[in-house]
Amino acid sequence: MFKSLMSRLSLRILAFGIIGTTLLASLLLVVTFLFIQRQVALSEKNADQLAELANPLDPAINSLVAALGYGGMIHFYKNAELRGGAHFPEEASRRIGAALASLDEILFLDQRSRDDVAVIRRMLADYDKNITKVEFLRAVGTAPEVLAAATGIDDAPAIAALNSIFSRRVVRDEASKTSIVRNLRLALGYGGGIHAFKDYILHKRPEMAERAEAGLARAAQEIERYRSLNINAGEFAALRDIAGVIGAYR
């Protein structure tokens, strides 16, 4: 009887041992899978960063787009026209300096862009000359529409030059997050939807309203492209906020 009891206890201990070992092995598999998944994600991120380092023209162009567009030179310059105050002209001047630095880098990396860089530099020089005039005229109460008519700048040559620079870049992966963010900035920024929206407020030309709507529609498409990728909570919140801004403008 004692031997039978010991035998049953041994079998029970053995069964618990097998179950415990199985559960431990399963837990280790889950942990290993999560670790591998994280390492793969880090590897993909590092690969993207290495790819950009291998082609430094892309980050230089991205910096130019950021310095010119939404949150950049044209954003603050148009706000200086529309709203007045000292803050917007100061920030516009800073972004002009950043854009010029990016142009220097692009020219160093790609001599074929010489003519296009020269066109964009002339545009930036025109805006720079106007900044003090815009600040003064708004300070003395000049209406934004009157001011814009007196200090208007033709952006078409510079926009064409920017597109020309883009046409010569080496395309790696237009579906990457970096590429989508650049396209989003283009759709909203210099020559894009919000630029055209503010020009429409100032000049009331129907073609500017059409250009604004087209740019905002492109921006909405880029947001959906970004959402289709593997995004984290921070990216989700940022996309939601940007989509809200686009919706408000539309």
C-alpha cells in the first residue's frame, strides 16, 4: 500500500513536472518571439537610417522641404502678412537661413542642381527683402490684401526648380515613412495646400482655391499611406492631429 501511494505521488509529481516544463517552454517561446520581433523592427529602422546615410542627398532635400514649407519659411511669412507682429517675421528669417544651408548642401552633393539652386536662392532673397517691409506695413495697419498686392512674389519658378531637384534624386523606397513624411510636407507646404490656402485668402483667385484643395487632398492620401504601415501610439496620435488640421483647412 505504501509503495502504491508513493507510486501515485511520483506519477503526480512527474505530471506536474511535465506540465510545468511545458508551460515554462511556452513562456520562453513567447518571450523569444517578442524579442525577435523587436530586433527585426530595430533592424529595419537601422537599415532605413543606413540607407539615408548612403545617399545623403535625400536628407538634404528633406531639410530643404521642411525649411521652406509648413512650419517653415512660407508658413511664417504668410502668417506675418495675415496676422502681423514681430514673431512671424523673425521665424521666417530663421527658416530662410536654414533653407540656404540646405541648398548649399544639395549643391555640394549634386552639381547638376546648380541652376535650380540658383532659382530657389533668388526666391529666398526676394522674401528676405520683403520681411522688414511686411512687418512695418502690418504694424501701421495696412490690410493684408493690400500688403500682399504690393509685395507679391512669383513662386512658380522656385516650385518648378524644387520639382526639378526631386526629379534627379535616386528613388529608393517611396513607401517608407521618411518618404511619406517628405511627400506630406510637400503636399501641405511650399507650393502645396496650406500655402495656396493662404494665398487664396490674400488674393481671392479661384485657381488658388483649386490648388489648395488639390494639395490638401494629396496630404490626406499620404496620411492614409502612413497609417497602412506599422505605426506606434505616438505616430497614431500625430497622424490624428495632422488629419484634424487638414480637415479644418478643407
